[in-house]
Amino acid sequence: MFAFVWKQMPFVALLVSDAMASLDCGPIESERNLGAGQLRILFEIVVPQVWHTLLTGLILSFVTMMSVLSVPLMINAQSPTLLSANIAFRTNAYGDYGVANALGAISLLMTAVFAVIYLRIRMRKKA
């Protein structure tokens, strides 16, 4: 998981930095003139304006992670197995189609939930 976060961090950082660059500087400067600190400006002005972009980066990263099936499914502490390899192993070695179908269906549902959230955010931005 750490490796995937490391891989996706530049992608999300580019999205967020672009969103922050397009912010209006007026509210930030007025808060600074009133004596607000950097953290207060960040959390009370900047983050509420770019949270859609942060959420979009999170959703796109999650869907990318699920689409390439590169997330280790930790079966036990000694042997992390890729989700796709686990599904194939359950099907071919054990003939356990129920567990393989459940793993596939759960990953599909998780991805579908995030895709619906992403589409709703995009539709609200267009409206």
C-alpha cells in the first residue's frame, strides 16, 4: 500500500497544485491581513475550495488501483497475494468458485461506489 501511495502521490499533487493555483488570492490575503496563521488559512480557506479536487484524486487513485488489481490482499501476514492472483488460484487450484466470485464482486462493488461518487461530483461541477 505504501508503494502505491508513493506512486500516486505526484499525480494527486499535480491536481491539487493546479487547483490551488487557480484560487482567488483575495480571501487569502485578507485573512493574512487580519492575522490568520498559515494553518488556519490552509484549513479554513484553501482546503474547502479544493476538496473536490482532493476527492477526485482519491477516487481516481482508488479506481486505478482496483483496475490494475495491484493491491495486495493480505490473506495472512506472511504471504501477501495480489487480488487477481488470489481469484485465479481459488478458481484453478481449489475450484472454489464461490470465494473467487465473491472477491471479484466485492472489488467491483467498491469500484462502482467510488465511480458513482466521482460522476456525481463531476455532474455537480458542470451544473
